[in-house]
Amino acid sequence: MSTLLLTRTDVIRHIDALLLLSEMREAFRLDAEARSVVPQRARAPLHAEGTAQVLFPGSLPGLPAWSVKVHAKFPGNSPAIQGVVQLQDWETGALLAVMDSGHLTALRTGMVGALAADVLARPEASRVALIGAGAQASMQLKSLRLVRSLTHVRVYDTQLTRATEFGTRMYEALKLPVRPALSVEEAVEDADIVVTATWSREPFLYPGMLRPGTHVTTLGADEPGKAECSAELLRQGTFFCDNRALAVAMGAPAGVGLGEEVIHAELGEVLTGRKEGRTSPEQLTVFGAVGLPFQDLVAAWHVYQGALGDESVQRVDFQA
């Protein structure tokens, strides 16, 4: 059989953002109701500049494929994440597709961030603060526009030039005012939604910096030793995650020495109605995502379905 080989350009061409958001919402519900495979994230530091990582197996009830993602994290490079997602037939194991993981990872994380904000942020939330001006910040902002009417964005990055260039790019792409901030405090002081996507190994976000009713999505604390939100913020806010076990092992709680006691619910539990989400306008909510294999599967299957009829996509028979 032939395997589809999908470049970054192919992946981008076969994405319907609104449809993928709906598919991701349903995937979280399915995972909460019928999780059958324990998600695994294998990580191996190579040297001071880079880490090898594998996420597997991506599976969901009723979806006839599973995924494995193999990629490298090199923070000093651009892009910082490079690798592939393999999509394989559930019944036979046949290799259906191999596709670029960089854009796919940013895309599915953007969808998850938007989904969390849609469920947990106040309905009228319109002002956004972005901490970190990398590729993930761009995807988070684009995805947030699918669930909220945004009016104003502030972005902070340790490199001011990156924040300034980010603001220019986003205004050109989205016609949305994006102003660079000179500090984290300045960026978040009037924000309704705060998104942190950094490589930080020390917390920089504390409860006194945020207004009542703020929603925070923390994405950088996705492996041991990384931290963005302080222990005080996680204790004082209501903390939600994508997966309890992984949050405790390598997520936001683990990064500041906390455990399962601070986790109110998984996002899927809120979507199925098993646990409450936001309960008042003044509540401070925090969503911490480590990234799960089934999220890669949903995005990869979405792209694969769109690419099947595309004659311009390269194909190869690995058994030839």
C-alpha cells in the first residue's frame, strides 16, 4: 500500500480550523468517557541544546487509526520543534501517512488552548496577554479568535524585538491591535485571558498580578523542570488539566512541587458535565496542558482525510 508523505505546506492546506475545533471538543469528551489506552510521553535529553521526545499511542474509541509522534525540541532553533507524526491503521498497523509534526503540534495545541478558554474564560473576555512571542503564541491567538471576540492584545517576550515583530505580523494577519509590553506585569495587568508559552524553568506568574476573573492557559510546563505559574497561583486559582497523571508527573503542578491535590478536573470531565468549570465571574481559572497523543491523532486524522483525494500529495510504498 502507499503511504502519504505530507509536508508542512500539505498539512496547512488541508486544515479546516472550525471543523478541527469541533473534532477536538468531541475527542476530549470521548477520552473522558472511555479512555482505553494510557498516554505516554517518552523524553530523552540529548545534550544541553536539545531533547528527543515520543508521544504514543494516540487513540480514540471509534477512530480507525492510531498515531505516534517523534520529534526534537531544540529551543535555540527556529522552528524549535521538528519531527514527524505517523498515522497507522488500527486493525492492521499499516502506515497510512507520515507528516510534519511542527505545524501540526502548534495547531493542535492552539485548538486545545482555544477549547479551554471557551469552556473556562468569562463569556465577555476580550483582552489577551501573551507571554512568549514564538510560533505557539501566534497559533494560540489565531485559535482564540474562533471562540471569543478579541479587542486588544499585549505580548511580552524576553527579547523585545521578537515581541515587536510578532505584533507587526499579527496585526497584518488578523487586523488586531497587538502591543509589545516591557514586562510580564504590564502584559497581564488588564487581561481577561493570559496565555504563557515559554521555555521558562522558574515561575513568573503570581496571583497578585492578575485581575479577578482572569483565565490562564499555561503551555510551557510540559516536561520535568519547567514552570510558568507559581504554586500560590495554582493553589488560589481553580486548576484544570488535560491529563491528571501527566500533570502530576511533568506538568504545571510538578514544576512547582505540587501534586494531584491542586487539580480540580480534567478538561474532558468538564466537557462531559462530570465536573464543574467556571462557577463565578470573579473566579481565577488556570488550565495546564502537557499535550496528549490523542490530540496529535485528531489533528493528523483531520489532515489525512483532507489529503486523501489530493493528487499533488507525494506517496511512497515502503514495502516496495
